Amino acid sequence: MVSSVWQIWAAVVVAILLAVVFLWLAIRAVRRSPERRVARSLGWWLAAVLAVTVALMGIGGASSGYFTSWRSVGLLLQAAFGADPDPLPPGERVRPVRATTNERGSVVEVMIPSTSPGVPDADSFVYLPPGYSQGAQEDYPIAYLMHGSPGYASDWFGAADLDGALDDLISTGALPAMIVLAPDMDLGRASEPVNYPGEGPQRATFFTQDVRSWAADHLPVRAAADQQVIGGMSAGGLGALTIGLGEGLGEFGGILSIMPYLTPEAAVVRGDPEALAAASPLPVIAAAGDLDGMPIYLGIPSVDGTGEGEQIAEALLAAGADVELHVVPGGHDWEAARLLALDGLPRLVADLGWQ
């Protein structure tokens, strides 16, 4: 994964400085009076370990484009270590913590209960558009966006800062007001939002059943398929295709697939032919039948190359979909994901005629 050079070097410098400062303080503590030096030195050593660990996390986060601003750091820490929100009572609508305005929307942390085997309740994030608190509309179209692997639901609003861009586009009339729901798909490293074989997690089912029923119950969203888009980046981009054209076929008007790939990385899925076919874009497209002009946006960063994206595009075209394949300079990171999402969403919205 590639990111801005300044982010990576800044994180490296911070790591070195923190290590030096805390080691110096630990040495000083050891030299102090015998009665206190053990407790003090232990505290400083623990602080040094924590500081270096956080700094090393920063290096990894910067290298993958996670830390694009202080807000992105805060949201990631909130998602990883913050207290989980309480589930909403049945039928209760999501309300922003701070009221929206006619120019600015709001991102709300919510809990989506899971009834799907192997999938925990999902600490998720919802974008409510400008005018939501003001009752500007009775209902809204919705885009569901899945994160990558590893990742959190907050990534679309932290690392990608998607809500800030949507605020500007919606308040100026460049985009219609829409809700964006980013569910946490419980993805560690080398995992995808698909159904695993046997007693493994049923993440695709969690999305099609739990996530979408929760949205229908707690958000003023339009039920028609052409008013709903499924999307995602990397592992989420693969999931957008395999869910949108597999278990969720006919439930979405369009697909936003950013940085998709041909074969899931999860070893347990690769080892099961049936699960592998249901989790790989090309077999899923082949089994979907006539896609009847369904708009599908494929976004690829230049570092990935166009080979796999072109194979997916060709299969979709052969199935009758209306496909747009776009390549942007950049790495397999959240900076490129933001660029591609802000290119792809307006194109899908125009194709679907959202108002």
C-alpha cells in the first residue's frame, strides 16, 4: 500500500522521538531514591512501550492511508477502543448527536445487532445529509459502503473523509441528499465480507439480512431497489460485487466496487469449492444471468494494475451490465478510495436518476 511520503516519515520521526524521551525518563527514574525507583521505572517503561506501540501503529496507519488528518486518528481510536453505542429500540429513528444544518450533515455511531452465525453485533457509522434535522425530506436514497481488510466502519468517514465531501456536493446541489451507511463487517487481515463454509462467519448474510433490515427499521430510506447502492473498497469492493450480484441480486440499483480483486484471500474460503465460487466475482457474475443494464462502477488505483479490473469489466459487459472502469493514479489506500468514491457515486446517482 502506498501513501504520502510525509505521513510515513512523520510517523517514523514521532516513533523515534517518543522512544528516546521515554527511555531517558525511565533511566532517570531508575537513578532516583531506592524507595521509589522500582515503581517509577516500571511506570516509565510501560509508558515507553505504549508510546512506541502507538507510534508504530501510526507508521502502519500512515503507510495505508488511514491517518489523513487528526480526525481520522480520533475516529479510528473511537472505533477500536471506544465504548459501543446502545442498540436502538425497534422502530426508533437515528438522530444526530449534533443537529444537521442546511450545509452540513452529521455522522452518527450506531450498533447493528447481528442474528447471523459467527458475526458479532456491528459498531457502525451512518452519514445523515444536510437538511436531515430540518425535515427537508421524508425519505432518502441510500448507499451502503463496506470497508477493507483489516478495517473499521469508521474508515469511510475518518481515513476517507467522505462526509465532508458529501456535505459540499449535497449543499451545492451537485448531488441529491442521501444517507450513507457503513456497517462494520468484522474484517481482520486476509478476510472478506462473504459467507465462510461450515460454521464460519456468514458475513454476506449479515449484510443482506441484518444490515438492510436495520436500515429499513431505523432510517428513512426508500425501499425501491433503484434507490439503493451497494459499494466498498478492496475486500469491501469484492463484497459489493459478490453480495450485490449474488445473495443480494435484485435488491440494489447499482454497484460501486473500488479496488476489487478476483479471488478471496481467506484460506478457509479458498479451500472450499462451493464457498469459493460464491465469494469470487467471475463465478458470481456468470451465475447472475442477464444484468439488464445495471450500472456498475469499477475503480482501480494505478498501483493495482488494470488486469483484474478489466477481467471483471469484461464479464459484467458480457452479462449485460452498464459498466464504467476508471483508473486513478495512486496506491491501494484510502486516498485513492476517496477519489474513486467521489467519481463513482455521482455517476451511479446520475444513471439511477436519484432526486
